Amino acid sequence: MYTIEIISTILEQKLLKNNNNANEINELVYDSRKIANPAESLFFALQAARDGHQFIPDAYQKGVRNFIVSEAVPFFTDKDDVNVIQVDDPLAAMQTIVAFHRAQFSFPIIGITGSNGKSIVKAWLFQLLSPDRKVYQSPKSYNSQLGVALSLWNLNAHYDLAIIEAGISEPGEMDRLEKMIKPTIGVLTNIGLAHAQHFDSKTQKLTEKLKLFTGVEALIANPAYIDDSLVPADADWMRWGRDATDDIQLVETVIHINSTTLHLRIGEEDKTCSVPFTDKASLENILTCISVLWYLGYGSDVIVERITGLKPLEMRLQLKKGINNTSIIDDSYSNDLASLRISLEFLQQQNQHENKTLILSEMEGLTENDKFQHKLVDLLNTNGINRLIWVGKQYAWLDRLAIANKLVFTDTEELLKALSDLRFAEESILIKGARVFQFERIVQRLTLRSHGTVMEINLNAISNNLMAYRSLLPNQVKLMAMVKAFSYGSGSFEVANLLQFSKVDYLTVAFADEGVELRAAGISLPIMVLSPDRETFRSLLKYNLEPEVYSMAFLNEFITFLKEENRRDFPIHLKLDTGMHRLGFFPSEISAAIDVINANPEVRVQSFFTHLVASGDPSQDDFTRMQIQQYEEAATQLAEGIGYTFIRHVANTSAIVRWPQAHLDMVRLGIGLYGVDMDHTMGNLEEVSRLKTTVTQIKELPAGETVGYDRKGVLKRDSKIATVKIGYADGYLRRFGNGIGKMQIGSQFVATIGNICMDMCMLDVTDVNVQVGDEVLVFPDLMQAAKDIGTIPYELLVNISSRVKRVYYYE
Ligand SMILES: *Cc1c(COP(=O)(O)O)cnc(C)c1O
């Protein structure tokens, strides 16, 4: 049990302020929005994209009294009820505490690193070892300096083995992770090129990664990735590969359409097993898992039996449309406290309905550990859940929950039978269950069917991209997120909810009705409307939407309307035309605009902005410089003329990166948020959307036949043709026809053949292993696809029709 006194001893730092409370500290928190149990929380003011010190008042207001800071905090001056420890680096302090905590346990800890496959190996090992061991795995992608610390903090005496994933992006990071994790068994997965940008060479990166294994007793690795000199001196090296000298040898593989037969030599024995994968990466990951099991002492028969039962993992939480206007959050693949916390956070963040139902399965560790129960109860009580549907044999603990509506089923079968009598409507439903409970069957019953084509949106990637751009901005610069055109095709309130939760300062839409939709979904952030028109003035006022004002005529018209409505001080955003020549006042008109604004208290200038026409193009830098200068002169003139300040903003995505002098008071982030790195300068953006369809039919046709309208697709050889359900009505433009468009099936690329139809198109799959029902990735490389038809990624994204279902997920 940790009290603040003990924490201060671990850190060898005196308490700056001490309120003498002996509360146990159970939660390490760093985000004031995510506090479940304030009395037992220790808040770390981390220096991240935002300075954590600014959230101290919020954390205090929520009831937190224990703080780790790195500077003097004036807020504490008149507070006698807080405990404060000041350190140089709060993150390092958290890691020191966690290292101490980890040292309390002597069970084996498997540390996994590598470029690819870490999460999958972790999840598979969890699946393979769970039948007879109590395994802790670090949640989802918690593999960073902060993520690993938070994961290790969850270790407790209930477990007898832990699997921790470690990822690095910069030199020097692995040392810190190693000191916390102190793995006993090291696992090196595939070494590829991920995260290479901060490293000089592949060797430097590998050497850095291997620091995780400094003190291990055994290392599991393929000799293709390392040699003897890199294995720690005291460690056993368990090798896997295709060589007869390897401990686990892959003798032969026979690849079928959906599975692979593996001929293995495990120790001295020859074994055969079949796995439901065909790709090389999965096979490597399986060999890694086999090696770990072998090292842990499992016999070859048990290994083969468990490997044969291995299932592909859907390792992420998905947001789907459900029956009766419900939102389904599907997290039916695992259940433990840490991952439950993540999905509850997501439920809060996607605040789609007032009513929230949680369908939850029994959890490993619930019975024996009172502290565990206590944490679970706190977590559930503080997340606004109206109804809990519990599937499990233990239910005495439910009495401690403050949730009024509780239903209990002893197993999934029983719940399925009762499902149609339970009413689900107009609510968010989080479905969270351990794999054995097969909650996917519940998900299936409650979600709406989608036709073959879907656009998957990775909400995590949006968060990540937002952070990546934020980290380029000084603290005081505000951020406006462009959500116009259905958030560049990726969805409206789902994305806006995330952005609101992430505390962006402004949202921007193209038309008033887009703003109305966001307000109806409960978005309270200020919203700017780029192209307001007279017909929508009433909506602007009613829904508090702030128009861009781009001409004298428009300014006068809007003022007249505000006078009729008796409104004053309505915020407007004045647009200056410095070269785009689309909308906006010329610099020469500013003086007249000032006169009108000064004479009419109905409007107040909230911001003044211009749009750069070529901020990403180095050959146009002189022009961009001229635009910025014209803007600055006009902004000075305006400020003097109206006598008050306003938000000044100029920079779009490319300018955030290329024109730091144009950050001014606020930036307008668009395409970069959605993961498209137009200038190839970011390196750390994540892909946000993937458009997927499925193969509907396959035909064998002889040479000379033609495919599709107007007989454009002439077969030059005997061919195999697949039909997929995406056409120009879905936004797959006709220009992609006749071989221009390339799609991906499994790891293979295939081209379109013939003209694109309205709802379908055909692919030449002659050389490819393919079956009806196979998944097809429509734009394997969005940037390239845009280039192939002479356009830009923006156009492809926003063209994807709204009839294509969006499925949101969160890793
Ligand atoms: C769309 C838009 C942006 C965002 O541009 P990106 O290149 O996508 O970052 C910024 N400002 C205005 C006025 C826009 O219309």
C-alpha cells in the first residue's frame, strides 16, 4: 500500500506541502478528464503536447489532493489540503514509482519489442497461456514511456505472469523502459522500418531496442534479426527459424487459401499443425509464440493443440450503428480493468446518447481480490452508466454499485435468449466481454447489417495526428479543426465528439446545416461557418454558429438581420483575400469595413483571417510570404480601427509545418488531421480511413470476351474476373476504370478492368488467390490513387458517398 509519505520516500523528495492524510494511492493519473477515484489518485503534471500544470485546478476541483509537479504552482498557495512533491521530471518520477512497484513481484515478466507484430504476439501469448496461468497483459497500445508505466502499475499479486509491450520512437527511450519493466524473458518480433525517422540506421535502432533485454534470463529471437554478439552474455538464446540449428525449426509450409499447414521441429520432435493465416508476418509471430511456450516448459503436444486453436484477433474497439437508433461500442475481445477503463473513456468521449448501457462479462481476478472489486465498483459508478447487464456467476458485489438498473445472466446463452425482451433504443451500448464469453454473438444481434462496402475510421489515429500537429505549436496558439464536408469524408459528430473531448478550440464547417447537425449531436464548441448564406441566418442565431463574413454586401445584410432580431455583439469572422481570389475583403476595403463595424454594435469581430493558396509549395514561397505580410498589415489596421483584439489566423495544415511565423493566435488544421501528409514532412501521421469492399462474384472467362459497359474491358488471355460492390455512386470515380484503379486483396494488388459501373466494378484477379467474400482494400495508397487520376487526396476522400457506412474504431 502506497501513501504519499511512501511515495516521497521512493522518490527521495520531500513533501513541499503536506496535509497529513494517510489515504492509499491507487491511481496514477495525468489527465484531469479521466479521474475515477480522486481520493486515491496521484496527479502528475506531465509536460506533453500541453503543459499538465494548467489542468491542476481542474483535478483539484474533482477532488484530487496528491500532486507531482515540476515547477512552483501559485494555485496551491492558499490550499492547505494538498500533498505536493516537486521533481525535475514528473514522467520520470512516475517511472521510478512504477519500477519500485514492479520490483515487488517475482513472477516472470515477458518483455516484447520489435518493429511489427508486438501487439499481436502479446495478445496471442495471452490467449495461449491463459488456460493454465493468470496472465496480465499491457492494454492495447500502451507501449510508450507513459503507457508502459500505467500498465505496470496494474500488476498485482493475483497474477503469475505478465506480458508487457515496449515501443520506442527516439534514441534513449529503451533504457528508461527497461528500468521499469525489468523483463525476465525477452521477445524480439519482426524488425522492419517502422519509426525509423529518428534513427540514423537500422543497426542503431536495433541496438537501442535490444537494451530492453539487458538483464533477461532468456531471449526469443530469429537469428535473421540478430547475432550472438547482440545477445546478453548471461541469457539463453531460444532461436526460431528455418535452419536445422534453430531450437524451433519451421521445416516446411504448405499454404492453402485461408490457412497454412506448418511442419515443425520442436526440440527433437516433428510436429504438424494448421493455422488460419497465410501471411508471412502471422507465421513469424506464431513461431515466436511457440518458442515462448517451449521455453516456459510446455510439451510439444500441448503447444500444437493450443496453436491449432489460435484465432485471428479483432483487437480493437469498434463503434457501430445499432438497432433502434442505438450506438454499439463493440469491445468483445478482452476484459480486464485496464481495457475496461479505456472503453469507458471511449463511451464518455463519444457522448452519443444520454442513456448508456454496459453489457459486461465476468472478469479474471474479481472474486479473490477485494481491492480489485473496489476499483471495479469505482470505475462503474463514475461513468454515467444507466443500466448494467452482467453476465457471470458472481453477483453479490453488484450490491455495491450505485447503478439503479442491474440485470444478471449467468452465461451468454441465457442473455441471448432474453435479448429480444430487453429494450434497446436511443442509447449507447458498450459491449465488453472476455473472449470466452463470445460477446460477438450479442454484437451481431444488436448491430445493423452493412452492405459490402464500408469505410473504417480510426479515431485513435485522429487523436494521434492532432497531437502530432499540436506538438509543433507553442502553448498559447489555439487550434481550429476543419470538419467541413463531413470531416473530409470521415464522419460528422463521431469525429467532432473526439475533437471536443481533445479540447480543440474551434470547429469549422462549410455550411450552416452541417453546424446545426453538430449542435443537435450535443457539440458545444464554438463553430465557424465558411459559406453562410442568407437563407440560413436564422439557424446561425438559433444554433450559435459564427459566420465567415467575406464582403461589404454580406456584412451589411447580416447586420440588417441582426437589427431585426435585436441581437448585439454577434461574433463574426472577417475574411481577407490576399491572393486566393475566392471569398474575402480586399485589403483596400478594410477601412470601409472598419467604419461599418464601428457604427454597428450588432457585430463583434471574433477573428480575422486569410487563406494561403500554396503554403505547401516551395516554388511559391515568395507569394506565401507576400500573403502573410499583406495579412499582417491589414490585421494591424483592423485592430487600430476597431479598438479591440481578435483572433488572428492564417495557417492551414501545410503552413503549420512550413510557416511557423504564420501560427499567430490560431491555426486551421484540415487534411493533416485525417492522416494525409501532403508535404511528406510529418513522418508520424497515422492513416485514418480505409475504404473496404468485398468480392461478390468470381467468373472464369476465355480470352476475347469483354467485361462491362461498352465492351471496354477486352480480355487478352483466359482470365478470372471478380466483381466488387463499389461504383461511381459510392465515390469510386469512373476515371479509375480500365486498369487505372488498383485495389488490394490480401497482400496482392489487382487492377480494375472495363468501365466502372454505378454500384459495382470488376477486377482482374487472374493471378491471385481469391474467394467470394474476400475483403478488398479500395485505395491501398490514397496519395498514389489520387495521382493516377490527376487529382488530390482531398477530392477522393470527400467523394466517398454517404451511403457507404462508416465504422469507427479505437485501438
Ligand atoms: C479547408 C480549409 C482549411 C484547411 O486546409 P488543409 O489544407 O486541409 O489544412 C483551412 N482554412 C480554410 C479557410 C479552409 O477552407
